[in-house]
Amino acid sequence: MTNAKNSSSYLLAHFEEKHAEIFEFIRWLVEQESMSREPEATTRIAENFGERLSQYGATVDLFRDSQVGTTLRARFNQSEHPDAKQLLIVGHLDTVWPLGTLALRPLRIEGDKAFGPGIFDMKAGVTLATFAMLALKKFERKTNRPVTFLMTCDEETGSHFSRPIIEEEAKHSEAALVLEPPVPGGAIKTGRKGVGEFELIVHGRSAHAGNDIRKGISAINELANQILEINKLANFDLGTTLNVGVVQGGVLSNVVAAEARALIDMRYQILEEGLRIENAMSALTPVLAGAQLEVKGGINRPPLVRTEKIASLFAHARELATEVDYDLQEASVGGGSDGNFIAAMGVPVLDGLGVDGEGAHAEHEHILLSDIPRRATLLTRLIETI
């Protein structure tokens, strides 16, 4: 333990010395805007980041898609056991922020907080992993197994393109570390809800609202009935929630609406609950005579369940954190990540290993600058010892 503590203390001092350089790398990533569904933007940042990783000695591959952009894979050959199963380091380069946001809200520092679009979710985490590998290389410290970075381009929109790539890499992985931000306060994530996405389309019949209203079938009225039924499907005791987040319908106030639609978000902790909701959505029936329903979508991400393997991996991380006097905590959250796909394949996952802060997807998004050295130390020790 003494040698390990000395090792971590040495790394902590190294990252404190490198703090300004690390932050400039974070700035470099943040100032490359990379909104999901902007393929040129996500391709540009993947190519630029890949060029840096190649300079650092990684073997980089780019997976391109005309609709969403480019996902990056980088393999590092710093292992004592090159034939062992790999350690997978997972992140994403896309953000939720529209191109042009940076001009309105440029990166800024206020005290210990650094604000910027995508800084917390999750360009600071991507930076930590980069400098962890650089530190191991500088100090000629070997990892127990090969290390692979996988940085996706479409995580914020469901990873529909990247999912097969993620699952293929998971097949060859002993464990995975996900660079998503932690729970504010620093707790890493050992459980996540699964996610479902549905679209409900209602078809009615148009009519003049003044002259022939009874000849019409209001798709909006039918949708209102269906929303009430959908809300009844929730089971808060089991962690199952549904949210009708977007509603559209009709053309004019004096026309009975012929069509209406809603987008529904579903979260679940238990696989059977996800399947129950999926079946219930498919079985929705019209209330109004003559109305027709069309349901699209389904389960997008399976839940990340805290298994014994994940609990053991967290215990290892918690022990490493004590080497720098860090009382590491864990939490389960409602949001999904690419780690969900990996955990569903039986691979233990630790999520939320990015820099502490707050405000993912919000204008006050920021990281805590003082947290960078210890989180970098913890991540480096995890990469070295798993």
C-alpha cells in the first residue's frame, strides 16, 4: 500500500504540474464545436483528435457515416500482457450544443469553475484519458492489458451508428471505463436506467370546425386520451417513468386535426419493465371511433445494472482513490450512456470518471478546475491496474 500511495502521490504531483497544459487541451476540444447530427463537425474533431493520438503513439481508426459523422478508435501498445483482453475507455466527441453556441458563450473561468459548451459533458473527461496515457508513457509504466479508446460521434442522439462498433469492442474487453461526467460532487456511476424512445402518431379525419365538426375525428383529442393512458404505465416504485415531451398536431384552429403526434421518453431499471412498456405501447388502442394509431420506436439502451463484477470494480477504484486521500462514492442515475450497451454484454463498467462539475446540457455547464489532478490520478491508476 505504501508503494502504491507513493506512486499515486507522484502522479498527483505530475498532474498538478501539468494543470495548465491539461486545461489548454480541454480548451482545444471545447473550441471545436461538435453538435450531434452535424457530420462535418463531428468528423473534424475526430480527425483532429485522432491526429494528436497518432502523434502520441496510438494506432487510430476512423469509422465514418454521412449522417452523423465519425467515431474514433485508438489502440495503445503499452501493456505487459499484449494478448490479454483489452481495457476499453469510452467517451463521445459530440455535444448537444448547436453550432454557433461558442460565439454566444465562449469558454470562461470564474474562480475554480471553467464554463463552456461540452466542457463537463464530456470533453474534460476525454482530456483526462489522453493525459493518463501520456503520463504512463512518460514514466514508462506498463498497463496490465492493452488499452483501447472508443470516442463516438452520436452518443447524444442514441448511438444508433456507433452501437455495433461499441458492442464489437466490448466482446474483446475485460472491463470498460466511461468518461462521462460524475454526479455533481464526484460520485462515479455504477448504475444507469435503460432508455426507450417512442413516437405515437394519431390519424384522424379533418373537417370544418364551424360547419362540419361532427364529421371530423380529432387526432388531437385522441392523442390527449392516449397521453392519459401512457402516463398510467409508469411504476415509480420500480423506477419506470414515461415522459411525453413533445406534442404536435393540427394546422389551424378552425380545422379538426387530421394528424397529431407525440414523442415519448421511457426510463427503466428492470429489463422486464422495459419489455412491459414496449408491449403496452404496441397494444395502445383508439378511444375515438375511426381514429388510427401508429407507434414507432422502442428500447434504445438496456439498463446498466450494478452487478457483483461492477461492485468489485468500484471497490478497486475506491481503494485506489484512498491513495490520494479521496473518499470516492458511487451512485445510480436515470440517464443512459454508451456504458449501458457494454454492461448489457456482461462486461463490468465504471461510468462517470470525468471531471467534477455541474450543468450537463445546461447553460451553466462547468467543471471544477481543482478536481482535474486527482481525477486524472484516479483514472491513470485504474488504467494501469485493471
